[in-house]
Amino acid sequence: MARRGYSRPRFPSPHPIKINLILIFAFFFLVFIFHSRQWHLPDDEQKQQTFFHNGSQTDQMADADLWDAPHSYGLRPCVKPTSRYKAATGWDHYMTVRSNGGLNQMRTGIADVVAVARIMNATLVIPQLDKRSFWHDSSTFSDIFDEIHFIETLREDVKIVKELPLELANVPRARKHFTSWASTSYYEDMTQLWKEYQVIHVAKSDSRLANNDLPLDIQRLRCRALYHALRFSPPIESFGKKLVERLRARGGKYIALHLRYEKDMLSFTGCSYGLTEEESEELRIMRENTNHWKVKTINSTEQRLGGFCPLTPKEIGIFLRALGYPPSSLIYIAAGEIYGGNTRLLELTSRFPNIVFKETLASQEELKAFTNHASQTAALDYVISVKSDVFVPSYSGNMARAVEGQRRFLGHRKTITPDRKGLVEVFDMLENGQQTEGSSLSHIIKTMHKNRKGAPRRRRGPLPEMKGRARLRTEESFYENPYPECICAPKKHLG
Ligand SMILES: *[C@@H]1O[C@H](CO)[C@@H](O)[C@H](O)[C@H]1NC(C)=O
Ligand SMILES: *[C@@H]1O[C@H](CO)[C@@H](O)[C@H](O)[C@H]1NC(C)=O
């Protein structure tokens, strides 16, 4: 739960010197254009006026800084297998899977087991989805995903079948809890199981593969599985698209805010900053009574100072204003029910009145089909978040990581990751009067987030002080940043 706080900055690999030269050249070119306009249109008063005042250059630059994707140096998705890769043939060994967790834990877990099935030469049976998790969702694989597309897209990689062949339904299965963050050699050893069993049942699908040091073809297969094969079912895809169109019709650009301020999250993290006594007590009791949450006593103050708490709606409001987003900005809230309801939301909507929810964009009638299925509403939020101009998660988690990763993959769309630990210090200065909302606060917060906008960088390795298997846990998730394996530099033109 306590995610690592990295401080090591890394630079993207494309030759920085060359890029600097290009930028300097571009700068002089712009200066030249600017001057030639002045020389060549001296009497065109009207035009000059518009040029300097209406869409003035600084305004446009500020606007681009708010809404445009960071420079991506021509990097592109690359998921094609290498020339060594062989098409899968049918295998008479089968792998059944129970996928665990919420929507995005299941999605990335399924991408992992696709790769595991490939390594172990197994035919994969369409995974069963988690119905017992906190979200109690009865949706099946084909309710959420386009099953035929999944099978077809991965045809060359792994054979996938809808169900176990009838004659194998009752044979004894090897029931395995594969170790987390495993290597290819671990799974190659596991093929020993085929000597005794024809079916292996995988009890958990999340994080079954290491983030790093796997063959390139396995990493690319994970990307093909997640970004190409695991498409949402047609009703979710088309409704998601419709909601995006309605958002665009309201104002063009929008921010998707993953406002992780739901009751379960606050209870789990033990974060009661800004809540009433009764609310804190309610959350404490919920934590006490939830068996699978192991940590029961949490000091909320320490948790917050460590940067381990979701930002509150008020904090998010201050944060986005400080970054320069105007009050009229359109913000879509990708989240479940906000704890404390409208009263707490008011602290955000007072700064950004143009806030919308699914319920603002669609009728009860339209939403009816989705709202009783947590995974399906989460899928709609996912679609809308990936397509937004700006994505801001108020807390890290499977959804935030998956959305960030896909946005990087699709062309480094802007994702602003709040530096929660740094921000808490600033918010406390506001609270005790050492700072006020305004340009100096804005300067501090902008500087703090200069390198947290989703620009290209390599995936971070383990924390330096970590040894052995513990190190695997501290690596940045493959699905949060599939660079360099699935994002490549443009081909160099030789000669
Ligand atoms: C899987 O099958 C291929 C092709 O028959 C073979 O070369 C490879 O060794 C097999 N892998 C394992 C782990 O058994
Ligand atoms: C929680 O931690 C803070 C800061 O370390 C400390 O001042 C406070 O007394 C702690 N509260 C409890 C209830 O232990």
C-alpha cells in the first residue's frame, strides 16, 4: 500500500544534444518568422492587433502547457514480435485461471497469464473473473471484454478456448498459486507439472510476472494482450465513446480526474485528515471489520505526511488552480461515490464549477445497464480517462497505473501525477497561514510538477537499497510504463 517515493530523475534516451540543437534552430526560425511578419505587414494594423492581443503567443504557450501532450521525440508503440518468434500451435495442456481483484488488477493479470500460458506451452481457457472481491460484481469475461476479439487477436501467440474440453472437465487439476513477480525460468520449471497433469488451475492472476528482465517477445506479448486483445465489450466501448463525445461537445478539452476519495479507500489507508470525528470512527470500524485488510491501527497524521493519503477534493482544487487550470475547465470525475457527498465535493466545485459525472452526461435509463456492475462502470471511467486531454489521479493504484501506462503507450498523453508528499507540506503551510493561494504558491507547485506530466522516460528499476526478491516489489510496474519494450524510437534512416 505504501508506494515507494522515487526521487531519481531519469532522462529519456533520445539524444538530448541533437534535440537541443533542433530546439535552438526552431527557436531562431520562430524569431525569424515573427520578425518577417513585422517587416512585411507594417500597415496591416488590424492583423498586428490580433496577432499581439487576442491569441498572443504567451497565452498560446500557456494553453499548450496546460493541455497538450508532452514532447514525445517521435516515440511510437512497437508491439510486433521479433523475427525469432514462432506462431503458437495447439497444445493439449490446458490452463484455467481465476482472475482476482478489481477491473484493472484483472486486466493486467490476464495479460500476465497470456504470457505465462505462452511460456508454458499451454492452451488458455478464458479466465473466470473475480466475483467475490470487495466489488461483488457478477459480470463474466464476455460481459466486460470482447471475447472473440481476444481469442482472434492472440491466435498467433497462444491458443485460447472458451471452455475446457468436455472430456477434461473432471480430470484432476494441479492447483497452483504461482509466485508473484516470477521469471521465465520459474515457469519453464513449472512445465514439470505437465508430466502428471493435463490441466493446471491458476488461483490468482495478478502480478504473476516480473516487471523486468524478461525476453523482449514476452514483454511485447503482454502489451499486445493488454492494449490490443483485451478490448472492452461492444456495449461498453460504444457507450464510453458516446460519453467522450458528449464531454467534447460541452467544451472541447477536458481533464479526467480519478478522485479516489471513496469510503473503502479512506478506510483502507487510514486517512482521516479533514473528516469529522464520526466519519473517522465509521472508517475505523469498517477497517476493523474487514478481515482481509491486515493493518488495523494507522496513525492518520503520519500516513498523510508520508504522502500515502489520497488528496482530498479541496486539495485537488487548490492543486489544479495552482497549476494554472482556469475555473471554467471541464473536469470529468472518474470515481465511485465520494465520501462525504456533495458537502465535501463543494470544496472542489467552488473552484471548478464545470465538474461532471457519468450522471451529468447520461440519463438514468442509459446508465441502468452498467451501474449495478462495478467493473463495467470502472471500464467506462477507464475509456473516458484514457481519451482525456489530461489525466490526474489523486492517489496511486491499479487504475491510475494502468491508465498512465496506456496513455504513455498511445503517445505520451498528459498525465499529471501529484507529488503527494511535497504537496502536503505546501497545504500545511496554507493551513497555518505561511502561504496563501496565489502566484507564489502557484510557482512552488508548478516547479514541483515540472517533471511529473507523463513525458517519456524509461521504467524505473528497483530502489537501490533493496536486495533479493524484495527488490522486485519496488520496481515500477511494467503496465505503468511499458517503455522501452513496447515504445520505440523512430527508425533511423541510414545512408
Ligand atoms: C514449447 O514448445 C516449443 C516448440 O515445440 C519448444 O521448443 C519449447 O521448448 C517448449 N517450451 C517448454 C517450456 O516446454
Ligand atoms: C500520530 O503521529 C503524530 C506525528 O508523528 C504524533 O504527533 C501523534 O501523537 C500520533 N498520534 C497518535 C494517536 O499516536
